[in-house]
Amino acid sequence: MPELRKDPVTGRWVIIAVERAMRPSDFKEEEELESNDVTEKCPFCEGHEDRTPPEILAYRKPGTQPNTPGWNVRVIPNKFPALRVEGDLNRRGVGMYDMMNGIGAHEVIIESPNHFDSLETLPLKHVEDILWAFRDRCLDLRKDIRFRYIIIFKNKGKKAGASLSHPHSQLIATPVIPKLAKEELAGAQRYYDYKERCVYCDMIAQEVGDKKRLVIENEEFVVFVPFASIVPFEMWILPKQHSSDYADIKRGQIPYLADALQRSLRMLNKAVPNVPYNFYIHSAPLNNLHLPHYHWHIEIVPRLTHTAGFEWGTGLYINPMPPERAAEFLRKAGEELEK
Amino acid sequence: MPELRKDPVTGRWVIIAVERAMRPSDFKEEEELESNDVTEKCPFCEGHEDRTPPEILAYRKPGTQPNTPGWNVRVIPNKFPALRVEGDLNRRGVGMYDMMNGIGAHEVIIESPNHFDSLETLPLKHVEDILWAFRDRCLDLRKDIRFRYIIIFKNKGKKAGASLSHPHSQLIATPVIPKLAKEELAGAQRYYDYKERCVYCDMIAQEVGDKKRLVIENEEFVVFVPFASIVPFEMWILPKQHSSDYADIKRGQIPYLADALQRSLRMLNKAVPNVPYNFYIHSAPLNNLHLPHYHWHIEIVPRLTHTAGFEWGTGLYINPMPPERAAEFLRKAGEELEK
């Protein structure tokens, strides 16, 4: 059972994978799979359904059986979960310290049966299915009252932490509200207390108005490079209509989110070919889903720079790419894609 | 002039290097220098003093001139500073956002005239000189009332953000108290309010008492793997005697700190050969140097794991190495070194 341990100074929780019991020699770079046998070995490819734990959800062709070919999006439990779904939290003290069992859910959303697809190249309708799968899993997992937060995230490229190249994202449900979620919620609350407006709604108005950092605007979503971006080409995707809960997304909004997400990633990839990146959805905590001061959004974080001692020691980031310039490069990349 | 921009939600400051004006194509891996001409090209090597900005401080042989050979530790301004020393802050609003000029100091502490030395291999007396240089620079820079915090840090190895392999550390003085410093200060204050004791003093007592995570103990310092380590083989070095200000270190403590730091790094390097790492000194903010609730310390952060979307999106870390196991490996490495 993994453990959740709390730093006694900052209160930050850490997941300690007690049972994996690594040795120092385990920390070396994994070799890349040879590209000729990559699909042969890949557990996420169509036809290899028996190499993963049984599926939790799949959008399949009518008449096909679970855990067989015929799906286009497939959700499975992570074979090496960071948190485990069975058991109770058992919060307890160890000397002066605090800990609990590492209870949670860790799932993999396999985005396509085809190894060489990507969010950038899939048909828009298929991207919509992936976004529906995100929503369906949130709605199901929030019934479990042990969970306080759900984060959906994607690691693309080895430098961004991806260990398998087959297109997939992940979901982790946690029994604590994570540090960064707490910080956003508290900050948004402070702004709301003072202004009686949602800080994200205000940002949307400002970015759509002055356009300097704007990357994409469609009927339902805006994409911009945030004023205080921590890394080059960071982008935030926000629904224009105020909503704090991703799973509350309306049927009519999904095609526009698919468009905004796919175009953002295409522009990024055009501006910086093969860039590794992460993205994740920030949404309201499960015990308080409808908040006037919070606004769900997707953050795209390209992984072009190294974090060094200064960043680790201070939490201050040095971004060598002014956000206005980044937005300019991205818009230009978008224009070239449309040619 | 770099800019300091504030995230309107979380309040986190970011340094935007406006004038470096990178292009997307600038983000590629730098090539390693060939080892046969490495010292030829290195601006930090003895004899190349004219390739750096003029020195701020150097411990030299009697009779040698500034900016010539004859030094063993040399401090220079960073040629590409993250923050600039000239000017005023000019705090201002931009639409709904907040920013100020990127004022600060950014210095490089060249730890040895010899390219192939390291903190692990230098004579202990030389390590002491480096620790004295850290202190001297803190005492000088804190006279500048624009600065609120000083962080001293080291990047060792390319994966830890080092761009030059010549042994060196860095110092950045910032006009804001960085996010992580604020969090530690606030957390330590909360503990003090409740217990009327320093949380770090309590940790020292616990770790020295139960020994499971203890790595080194000498007359003046302890080194342990923290209970809620965020990465494998993380280590904290703390003075046994309560003190919140690194620059307040006593002459009699320096040899013991040199011993604790060098032995920690040797044990780490024995356990995981050539591991890239960062370390940094966490000390009190400049406007409030003597705090009953805060305790200066050094954090050593080996860079063996990738941070991925989950960590970036939540601030929750997954550590695959239980701290007790890490301490065991480190102690064993220490025993082998003594053979």
C-alpha cells in the first residue's frame, strides 16, 4: 500500500511508493523501444487488450465485446498505480509526523487504438470522444466519498514524463485536495472577496480585449498565454461561460473544446517541432463543485527549459520567453498551418 | 530589464527575461564541450579571469592582484543575470495584472580554480572557504534595502540545470520573498503558535532519536532524509543549535558544516554514481532575520526522477524511494567509503 505523508512544515502531501522498493541502480534512463517492434510490444495497441487490466470504460463499435478490439477510446486501471483503490485512509501519527494510506484511483485513458495517432492528428470527432471519456470518468469517480479531487493529465514525450509513446492520458483521484489546487482556490477566493468577480472571467475579458497574448478564440473557448507564464509557450484554455466543474461541460461546448485543444497543440508543435509537453485540467474539488469564484481550465505546459536549484529552492521561475512573444509565435504558426 | 510578473490567481511571481528574446529554435539541447578542450574554453578556470565580469570577492594568496590567478574561491556577477542590480522596482499595474522591474543580484561563486575539482573531492579546508564566501556575500548584499531574500544554490550536472561543468554555485537576491520561503515561514509559524517550539528543532530531536532516516550526525549538524521527501535520496542538513539566519553561523560551526555537506554528497555519489543534484540554503528573509520559529537548513535534491503532468498539475509528488530505505542505502554507502 502506498503511503501519503505530510511535510510537517509546509503541510504538503507526498505519495511514497513503499512497495515498489527501488534500488539505487534502478535509476537509469530507460532505453527507447526500437521503432520496428514498438507496436508489437505496446500494451495499449488494439489487439493487445489482454495485456492490460480489464477496461473500466470503452467507446466501442456496436456488438464488440469488452477487452477485445473494436474501441476508439478505452479507459483502464493503471497497472502500476500511484494510489490504490482498495482500503480505507487510516489517518495516523508517526511520532511528530502525519500520514495516511495511499488510497485513490489511477486510470489510463487510451486515446486511440492506433499507436501512431496523436491529439494533434486525430479527427476532431475522436478528440471529442476523449473529452467525453474524461467527463464520464469524473462523474463516476466522484461517487466515491473518499476522494476529494480528480486530476486529468497528459504526459507527451519522454522529457515530459511519458514512459509509453502510445497516445494516452491519465487520471488520478486523490483523498486530499492537492497543494496547487488549494492555492488556486484560495487565490481565486481572495480576488472574489475583494472584487465580487471571478478572476478567470476577468482574465478572459482582458485577454480577449487587448489580444496581445491571445492565441485562439472560438464560440465557447479562449486560449491565451498567461501574463505570468512560468515556462515558454505555456497556454491556458478556458470556457467563456463561467463554470467551476469540468464535468458540467455542455454537449454543445465539447466540439469547441476539441477544436481549441487540438489547434493549441498543433500550433505549439508547429512553433517548436516535437516539443514534449504536459497538460492537465484544473477543476473544482469534489466536495464543492459549484463555485462562483473558481473557473475550470486546461493548462498546457511545454517542457523546454530545465528547472534548476533556483526554481526548486524558491518556487520562482525564470521564463526566457516573454508571453507576448510566445503568443505571436503561436499565432504565426497557426497561420502557417492554415496555408 | 527583466520583469517580475505576478500571477493574478496564486500571487506567484515569475521572472520574465524580456530582453533575451529567444526564438523557438533556441530551445534545443546544448552540445557538451569536448573534454580535451574543456578547460581551454571554460571562463571559470584559473588564468581566464578576464573572460568574466570583474570579481566581487576572492580569497587569494597574499600579493596577488584582483582578476588574476592566485585565488581559491572567487565570486563574480553572473554574465547573464536573471535579475539586474541597477534601477528601482517601479511596482505598477498593467490592466488587471501586477508587475515590477526585475531588480536583484545574481552572482556566481566559483568554488575552485581547478575545473575538475568538486565539493566531493576538495580538501575540507577549501569547502570551508566556500561556506565562508556564501556568508560574506549574504552579509554584504543584505545592506541593500531593495532585497528581501537571498538564495544560494548549486546545480550539479546537466539534468540539474548546470550549463557549465566547472565547480560553482550561485546566489540570487530577490526583491520579493519567494513562494516556497513564504510557505515554510508560514508553516513553521503555525507550528510555533500551537506548540511554542521550532518545528525543525522537533524534527532534529525525532530523527536523532529514532535514527531510521538519520544519515550523518556530528558535533554541530545533523543530516537526515526527510519523512515526506519529495524525491529519492533527498537530504536536509540542519544545525543542531537553533538559528534562523545562515550568515549568523559561528566560526566553530563551519568545519562541521563542511564535513556534513561533503560527506552527504560523497555518500549520495557513492549510492548513485554521477547523480545530478541541486542543493540550496533556506534562511530567514532579510527583513526578519531572527525568528524563534524558523531554522536555516540546506536541502539536497537529487534529480533522478522526471516531474510529469501530475506533479506540475497538483504539486503532489510521487517518490518511488521510501525515505527509510534511502537513508539505509546512504549509510551503507558511507560505510563503504570509510573502508
